[in-house]
Amino acid sequence: MKKINKIFIALGSLFFVGGLVLVGYLISANISANPATDLIGNTTPTILYLTTMTHLENNLNFDTNEIYFKKVAGQMRYGMDLAEPYKAIMTFESGLDFAEGNLNFGDNVMKEVLDRGFGVGTHVDLSAKQKMSVETATQIIKEHKEAVDVLVGGENNFSCSGVNGNTDWYAASKNSGCKLIDGIVGFAYLSMPMENRPAGWTDTAIIKEKFHYAAPVGDVRFYPFWISDSQDFSEDVGGDMLLSSGETMSLAMFAEAGGRNSDRPECASNNSCPLTMDDVTTIINDIKDFSATRDLTKIAKYNVYFPASLFVPENEEVLKKFFSETQKLEEQGIVKWASQKEVYGAMAAER
């Protein structure tokens, strides 16, 4: 009897081991065929990219006022000095005047941005209040982009912001060599029929109040997607331009606004919002909130705006706190720092 029991035990062990081998083989085969799944078949979460944007605005005489140009170039360098120890990656997008100032005053700070591992791009400030032909819009965007290309190389200058308005901004940007559109605000809805706009977003409402609100409205904007027209904010099959929003607001507005989908605070109208530790607390909580509720099957992007004027010594402790807290988020796997161009690369690789 004991002999028979031993035989059954041996056979049971054999089947158990064989079963483990079979399960191991099936898991291995599944991973090989589906590298985005884990050992129990769960989809690997996509990345939430954290980006920034600093616009070197147009019509501020950067090309003729050397003192002002050098002041802002110094602010940019100060901001990079603060960000580097925390491995934060900021993006600086230049307008035409600032790009020409780089040449006129022999200080290619935009190339320095790139050499230091940060992102670069083009900022246009296309006139949005008047109807503009695609040809005219293309000429303006192209002039701005080519001025930045001279400084950093077209192969590094993918992003175009400030291109939205009452024109076919997709076609104009595409014709100008832009590969992605970012910095998307309410002006973008002017090209769309009313049925493709949020309720109440008339031309008048946009021009008078909502022109600088982040767009598209709602959390849908935190997922970059491909487009082939300016008629709506829907992904187009075969689209060849990346709409890469993720827009929020200036870091200095977060405490007053409360979160990513809040209306712009009153202090935003005259740029009087102070930068405080409360801003850092609010944005960190907001990033965590979005991370906890986002669609894990889609690449996501959360963008915060930094006017160059924030990069001054009196803001040093608050800025260090922001970079320190976002570094913790990156170490926890909640976000990954990236330039605007790097987000494009991730989206292109997924196609």
C-alpha cells in the first residue's frame, strides 16, 4: 500500500512540475507576442510626460533692445541652472524678435538651451482676431520657424505654438514645416463650426474672455493625438500633425485657480499672481489627481507654463521646491520629464 502511495505522489509531482513548465511557456509566449503586458496579462501603463513651456514673446523689441534681450537670456540661464540638479527638462520656444536678438547680439542662448539638454521650439503669436488666409498664416509661421531653425537646426525645432486662430491653422502649420502644435488655447476654436465647440464658445466669447483658456476643454487635452484639419479636436485616421496640448497655466496661477480645469484666476489678467509654496502644493496634488484617474492605455502629457520672468532669485526657493517635488514624482514612476520634441518622438514610435 505504501508503495502504491509513493507511486501516486511521484506521478502527482511530475504532473505539477509539467504544469508549471507549460504555464511558464505560455506566459513567455504571451510576453513575446505582447510586450506591453505583464505576467498576469495586465496592460503596462503608458507614460505621463511632464513638460514645460516658456515663450519668448514677439513684439517686445528683443531684436533691438540689447539690455532687455540680455536680461531675459539671463533669466533663462538662471532657470536652467535651477532645473538641472533635479533632471527637469524645460522647453523654450522663441518668437521672431528673440531669435533675431540671438544673432544681433552674438548670444545664441537658444543653442545653449539645446546643448544643455533642454527643449527648443517656435512661438508665433499669430493674429487670431481677424480672418486670415492660409497663405498669409503660412508665411508668418514659416518666417518665425526658419528664424529659430537658423539657431538650433530644423531637425531639433519641431514644435510650433501660438499658431491658433481664425484660419486653417493645421494647414498653415503643416505648410511651414511644424511637426507638432502645442500651447493650444481657446483661439483654436475660431476655426471650428459651432457644433464642434463647447456650449457658449462663440467667436465673441472667445475673443473677449476665453481666448487664452487651455484647449481642448476638459481632460481630453492631456492625451496628444494626430490631426489632419482644423475643424475639430478629434483624432484623424492618418493624421500627420501631432496636436500636443496638455496645457494648464502658469505655475504662479495654480493656488488661485485650484486645478488644471479651473478658469484662469483674476490675477492672470495683469500677470500679478505671486509665485508661492501654495502653487507648488496645488500643482503637485493636481498632477497626482490626474495620474490616478487618467486613461492608462494612452500616452499622456501634463504641461505647465513658465514665463521667463519667474526665473529670478526671489523665486529660487519655490522653484527648487517645485523641481524637488516633481523629481519625487518621477522617482515614484508617476511622471517622466520630457521636452516637447521628446513627446513627439514617443507618439511617433507608437504609431
